[in-house]
Amino acid sequence: MINAVDNNPLGKLAGLGMSPGAGATAPSAGSSGFADLLKNSIDEVSRLQQDASKAVEDLTVGKTEDVTGVMTAVEKSDLAFKTLLAIRAKLMDAYEEIKSMTV
């Protein structure tokens, strides 16, 4: 099995008590709620996007010549954003499903 990358900004979502093949468990005492976790993940994606923009700007004006580092920052930002969009889509699907349930 492949282990998750340590730099994954959304890897914190794994702390929700979900494990492959198992149902959700209640968060342990002292852990943050889902809303806090989601907000922190959004903030992290925003930070990665700002870092990527700064790296591209530095490369453009000649402050750095590290093309590999710039491309890595841009790819991290892109992957984090795409992951966040996928999470949003799943949340919206779940909301629509719950909304259509009869009581």
C-alpha cells in the first residue's frame, strides 16, 4: 500500500476517524470539528496558492532561477485546489441526497 505524502495539505481530513473499509467513528475528545478542519484545509490551499504565485513572480523578475522549485510549488497548489474541489463536489452530492430524503 502506498503511504500518503506528508506534505498533503488535505491529509488532515484523514483525522476524521475514517479508515478504509470501516465506518466513521466519533472524533476523540479535544479534536476539532469538521467545520474547523475544513476551514484549516481551505486556508492551507490558499497559502499554497499564494506561495506558488510568489514563486512564479520571483522567477519572472529574476529573483530565483530554481525552475524545479517553482514548478513544484505550482503543482502542489494545483493538486491541493483540485482535491478541495473534489471534496466540495462530494459534500454537495451528499447534501442533495440528504435534501431529497423523505422523513
